[in-house]
Amino acid sequence: MPFILTSKNLGKTNTAEIGGKGANIAELINAGFPVPPAFFVTTDAYNKFAEENGLKPKIAEIIAKIDFDDVDSLKKGADSIRSLILNSTMPISIQDTILDAYRNLTYSEDTGGSSFDFIKGGKDLPFVAVRSSGIAEDAKGASSAGQYETFLNVRGEKNLIASIMKCWASLFTPRVIYYRNKNKQSQDTSISVIIQRMINSDRSGVAFTVDPMNPVEGANHIVIEACWGLGETIVQGEVDPDHYVINKRDGRIESVKVNEKRIMRSRDLYSGLTVIKDVPKDKSRVQVLNENEIVALAAICKKIEDHYKYPQDIEWASEKGRLYIVQTRSVTTLESKKTKALTGTPILIGLGASPGIGVGTVKIVKDISELGKVGKGDILVTKMTNPDMVVAMEKAAGIVTDQGGSTCHAAIVSRELGIPCIVGTKSATQLLKDGQVITVDASHGRVFAGEVKLETEAGKPAELRKTKTLVKVNLAFPETAEKGVRADGVGLMRLEHMLTKHGYHPIEYIRQKKEDELIKIITDGVGTVAKAFYPNPVWVRSLDVRTDEYANMIGGDKEAKESNPMLGMHGIRRSLVDTDILKCEFTAIKRLYEQGLDNVGIMIPFTYDVSEFVKAKEFGKKFGLPDKIKFGVMVEVPSCALAIEEYCKAGIQFISFGSNDLTQLTLGMDRNNEKLNNLFDEMHPGMKFLFAYVIETCKKHGVETSICGEVPSNRKEAVEFFVNLGITSLSVNLDAIDKVRGWVNEFE
Ligand code: PEP
Ligand code: MG
């Protein structure tokens, strides 16, 4: 792959070369949207740089030593990796290629982004935006929330090269390393950098093609936020932007809220640097976009959503009366935690940016050195969060900031983490005191002194209407059961995580003849969940560990070495060989049944042939499982989907789509390969065919249907599809219960 690419022939599938953000920009340019011209420094350029400087083994060594629960250790490790990168040299061959493209990058007033060439520029080198573009970024279902660096108003060859190096280094900020570790993503990853002609914005902002705070009615709205100068002031939460709401169906403006925009960022005429200055008094309360412009921008945004067939989070800019789209990404976090407001007098008011209610002790964090103060369940109070604060944010029961709007860092990250967050209170760090207990009602942007309870029945948060299509939850840890009890049952209880928590690879219990321990862990764990949800059903999935998983657990090294573990000895095919596993699981479930917990069902994973279901059921009988216990299968292998009628005839009582594996096997795409993120489409026509066929066949035989793969937790159109097919239930992640319930409400 060359070190740089232009947008020609590139599009959304090119994330491996130019990252998610880059692929989006190329796609937009080629689709004719008004995008400033750009070129892309490819991931190969970074890889070559890393290779020439021998960086990868050194980075791996530092990461291996990080204690991820220790803020200092994480920060120290990240700092040393970044200085390693910044002190390395970019190979001359890469520098030459980049600088050549830069010198030739010019801006044609009338390109509108649809066709731009590299025409020899004038004497002055252009100002450019230098943006990182991560390869797992901006894909559907993976919010980047601006994890990597962006540099605006960069001009000059030296500055450009330095900014690109800084973007590369931002692959290893504490926050990003932490995220990758948490999400079990490889740290050996790459990054692309976008070099884009800088628009000298006199006005700019963001736009959502769905109201992220209100996905139910908000699905029909486009929300635009606007400020003077560069849009950084909105992203950084430094300004209270104008807020316009447009009806998506007919393009009508529904509301215009003009706020006081006290400051603006702009390019200094002399130094070219971004400067922050006060907005002149006579301009600060003036509406930024006029009505024609609002309507025109909304129409472009709607077209972008139509193009991507998914709600978008868009950054726009205007220069001398022309509108430009600077970037766009899929909206990945939508909330519908609508609760009744708490009663009483608030001590502080701000913008509810991530809904929910949190109670805890105030910990005021002035800078990163004070992060250690924040313990689990505290309320993090700070001027404005930044990426380094994520480790502490995750522990917090609530977040309150002085600055910020609905798209600032704190808002995006807390929405992703599911933590109640209020931004833009202006004075939280002055008004609140360290050690004070407060209640944060982030659904309504209010902070109360002390602990305030919600006055609904049983003190529980108000719930959305129950839906005909049941909304269940996926669980892995008994400890979190209580958090999910408003769901209509557990559609997938994974056993593996519960078992590995004790340090042993699950199979090691059998090898060491510690079956009694294994039975006890399952009985206790599943029992806790079954009690919490009783009488709603809890479907326990029989063990499904691939031979390469949990290698670091005790006994993990004794697992067979398979050339393709995804397709190897796991799921029911393995348990039918190591039948002691089934014996332990069935014994535990039988015990629970005898204790009166008759709501536990058994789900057979990764079956490819009906004979496996029949054998598993026979083992159930042999180990004394009562007939009343429900038995079903996960539909994860295409042969199971296609032969579902045989399973129905053999007596399955329910099915649940394991869409993660079913997509992997139907599309022929490794689900763990980050390079395939953008291609991995659970709603591919081939998948829809299988889903529809299985649901129709099961309905004919009176078999219940469900889905427990990731897709309904993340994609609204998938929920619409399944509701329309009449699926019995959707089983979703803990933090998606209310959101998905809202979607189902909308479609029923
Ligand atoms: C699936 O494959 O969709 C599933 C839920 O199982 P897992 O992700 O555990 O393989
Ligand atoms: Mg699976």
C-alpha cells in the first residue's frame, strides 16, 4: 500500500488503509457532499515508521507491565510509549511523499468536494487540519468519541510532520490504551492520518440526525448546534451553542434556541495559530445560522444519513457563506432513560448530557494529578473532563462539569459508559464541596443536596411501557443481576466469565476432578440470577469456550492447539465429548429446580446438527433433569438455521440467534478481526434471509424465538426488522434495556 492515498476509488470499506474517519471522508467526497479536499497518510506509513524504529516490541513490553486498575501505572506506561514515538524519526521516504502531496494540496472554491485534484498551490502553503483516523474508529457500533488527536490550522512542512507524529503517538494515550484493554482489543494496532484543507470557519458546529438524548421522538429530528468561529468550542464544551431542531420528515424548523456564545476560537491572521477570544457583545446573542441555512444544512445531514442508512453525528463549518461537511460518524449511543423528575429545590442546574440518576460523594478534580481521589460510586466534579479522566469516570456514579454541551467529551464518554452526567453547570467546582453527598438527576439536568429518592412506586425509576416483544438482558456476572431486573428475563446467561473469575479455566475443574466446586459455582451464580428474575425465564447457555480463550487462566495452557479455534472444539460438540461438563451443569440446574427455581432454561450453543440437540437432551434425562425444564438452541451456525425445521421436530422449545457467530460464519468473516469491522454486517441480506426463515419456521411449530447477539443492542434498524418479523424477545446488553425498549415501543 502506498504511504499516502487520495479519495479516488476509496470508500467505507477502506478502514484498514485510511481508518474509519478517513474512509468516511473519502466516501463523502465521492458521494458528492461538500467536503474540503484531503489526502490520507495510510496505516502502512505508520507501520513502516514503527518497523524502521523497532517500536512494536518495545511498546508491547511497556504495555505488558501496566496495571490497568492503577491510574498512575497506566499514565506512566502511556507517557513512555508516546515519548518513544515522538523521539523516533519518520523515514525520509514517508516524509517526502507526504510533503509532496501537501505542497500540491490546494483548494478550489467550486469543487464542492466532488472532484478535486492536486493542483499546484500558490506560494503559501495551505493551512490544514491534521486528524487521526483509527482503524476501529467510526465503525457502526464502535464509538470513537474522539479518542485520538486532531490538530487544526497546521501550516508549514515541519509543523505538518510534527503533527502527524503526534497523531501517531495518540494511539497510546492512557484513555485509548485503557479502552482497548477493557474491550479486549489488540494493542498492536495502527492509525491513519487525514490531511484536510482547513476551512477558515466563521461559523461552525455539529449536527445529529437523531436526537441522542431522546431516541424515541428524537428519531424524527435533526439537531444542529452552532457557534461562532471553529467548532472546537462546542466539542470542548467551552461554549453554550445555538440549538436548532428540524423535523426530519418535512424539513420544517421546529425550534430555534439562541444561546449566549461568549467565546470563539479562530485562526490568528498573523501566527496562523488557533486563538480563543471573546465574542463581541453585539454578536454573542445573535443567531448563528439563518433559517435558510438551517434548512439547507439539515437537508445535507438528512442526505448523509440516507447515504449511510444510519443516524449520523456530523461536524460542519461555514466559510464566506458556504457550508462544508468536515466529518461524520455513526451515532452509537442512544438513550431513552426517561425518568420522572426528582422533586425538591436543586442546588445546581446544567444540561443533562447522559441520562439517569446517581447519588454519591463529591470529589472535585482540578487536574489529572487528583484523579486518584475518585473512588467507586463517587460523583466526579470537574471543570471539563478530558480523555485521561476516563479511568476515573468509569468508577463514578455521576459526573458534573462546569463547562460543556451535549456533544462535549464528558457527554459522549459518559453516554457510552452509561453514567449519569450533567455538563455546563458553570459553577459546580465552586459551589459543590469535596465530601458533600449529592444526587445527580441527569435526565433533567439538576443537582440536589443529599440523597433524594425518586417518588414512584417502590422508589424505582419510571419505566417505559412494557412491550409485546419482550426485552430481555444478557448477563455474565450474577453480581449485576439486580441492575437488569426490569428486563423481561435473561435471554443469555454466559457461564464462562462467572467461572473464570475464580482463576481457573472452566475445563480445569473437570481435569482436577473438582466437579463439586464447579457445580457449586454454577448453582450459586445461576441461582442468584434466577431468584432476582423469578418468575421470568433465565436461559443458561451451556459452556462455550474456544480452545484459545482464557489461555492465562490456570489450566488454560493445557487446551489443545487448534489452527482455527473459532471453528474448532467448542460449544456443544465439545461438551458431548467431555460430558462431565454437561453433568455438572445439569446437576446444578436440577438442584435449583428442586429449590423451586423452575424458571431456568438450558440453551445449547454452537450446534450444527440436530443430533447434537437430541444427545444433549438424552444426557439431561440421564442426569435427572425434570422434563419441565425448557431446552432450546442457539442458532449460530448456518447449517442449524437452514435445518431448523428438524430441530423443531426434535422438540426444541426456543431458539436464540447468536448473531455474532452466525454473521461470522455466514459472511465468512472473522468476528475478532478489526480490519473487517466495517464489513461485518449482521443485517446483510444473507443474514436477513436466515433470520426470517428461522423465525417463520419456528412460528409454524410454536417454538419461541429470540436473539442474544450484539446487534439489537446497537442497531435500531435491526430491532425494527425483528419486531416486524414477530420475534418473541430481544436479549440485549445491560445498558441497552431502556433504549431498546424505547425502539420496540416505537415500532410496535
Ligand atoms: C453469539 O455468537 O452471538 C453469542 C451470543 O455468543 P458469543 O458471543 O458468546 O459467541
Ligand atoms: Mg457464539
